[in-house]
Amino acid sequence: MEISSNENGDLQYGRRDLRVWTTLAVLQHCHPLARPLEVQIKELAEAEGSTEYQESTDSFLITISNALDEKAFDEVLVHEYAHALIHEYSGPSEDAVWGVVYASLYNLIFGDH
């Protein structure tokens, strides 16, 4: 994957600006993870994104589909970051507690909806 920045400092992937990196910076500043995080953007067969806890490195890997439009990148990143954040406290889940975490992160990035 080749990433470069444009004249505004926004990262670009191909011709598409990736404001996802700004979203990631806000998420990490306001709700930091205790473990390292890597974000990959690549072709995914069926999912829009995924979060994996990598036990061997005690870190998280978030993968986002490169087929998404710009706003969807941010939405998927928020969704997946919520998985990583809740995993820190209670393990992998997508229950009501995850929903509260996701809603809080969504409001942080997109405002009330």
C-alpha cells in the first residue's frame, strides 16, 4: 500500500484522501489503547472491516476495506476501534456495553445524530 500526503497534509491512498488518519488521531488522543494498534487498508472479500487482537505481539490490528467511500472509512474505523477499546476491559464482544462505547466514539467523531 502506498500512502502519500497532499498539500493540506491529508494522507492519500491512490486518489482518495484518507481523513481516516485524522479520525484515528482523535480516537487515540481521547480514548487511548493500552496496547499498540496497527491499521491496514486493503481488499477484503466480504467485510467492511475487522479487529483482531494479536496475542503474539499483544497488539490490535484493524483492517478496513479499500472499496469503501471516504465517509464509510471513518464509520468503519470508529466501529472497529470500539471493538479494540472494549476488548481492553472485557474481552471481545458486541453486546450492550460495546454499543455504549461505539455510540460515545461515534458522537465524538460525527456529533449527535
